[in-house]
Amino acid sequence: MTLRDRFDKLNTHYVKGLTNLNHQKNLEFYARDLVAHYAKYDKYSGMYNLFLCDISDSDQNELARLYIDYTDRELNECVHGNDFSIDNEYTCALLAMLKDNTLENRERFAEITRNNIINYYKKSLQKVIDTACEDYLMSMYNENDMYSYIDQSSGDVMTSKY
């Protein structure tokens, strides 16, 4: 009896590889999770802060992957980073790999591509993190029965209990 036969006897339907198709929510949830785990609260500004450079490479990779899905996988320029010259690192690594398909050349190409993508999306990814920091702060206020408002006389953001 095969594994498939055992599942057929269950007389149930199942879906293999079910994923959430809302890429924006996936990105927001991941960024909020990063903020919850790694952001630091600055008592002077009253804000949570987290910078892209302060999170691990694997977290940067996942954030970039989710952002690329969110932007409908538009990859045509980002692989070049911010260098669109004819002899940029990406093009040279690609040509080297095509000429001599060794493990070393493939690894170099992968590393350059990854670094270029992170560099290209750096500002956008930081903006996602900053928004998640603001959302996290508001969540903390709500959990503590507080709300924020803008003081009309000073223009400062104030917090108060309900």
C-alpha cells in the first residue's frame, strides 16, 4: 500500500501547499514580528526604532522576498542594485558564471544579486519597518488602555489613558 492509498481511504479533501495570497498582509505581519522581537524603545522620542542594517541577513532576505511578492515580483532593475553601468558587479558576475559555471562563480553571483536587491530596496524596506514600528507602538498603547492625540497648542503627539 502506498502513502497515497492511505490518504485516499480518509475520504477527505486536502490542499497541499496552502498559502496566504495576500502579499501585503504577509509583509506587514512579518515586519511587525521583526519589530516585536528586535525594536528598541527610545524613551526620548517615545517611539520604537529598528533599522534594516540591525537585523540578520536571513531576516533581511525574508523581508525582501515578501516585498518582492508584494510588488508583483518586478525584478527587472533591482538585481543591478544602484549601479546601472555596463560593467556593474551583477553583469560581470553573471558573465563569469556563464563562462565558467563553477561553485565559486555561482556563489559569487548569488551573493552579489542578493546584496544588490537589498541595496536597491533599502529605503522601501526601511519604510515598511518604520510603519511596523508605528503600528507596534499603537498596539502597545491599546494594550495599556491608552490613546494618542496631537496637542493643538504644541503640535506634539501626546498619550493619555482612556
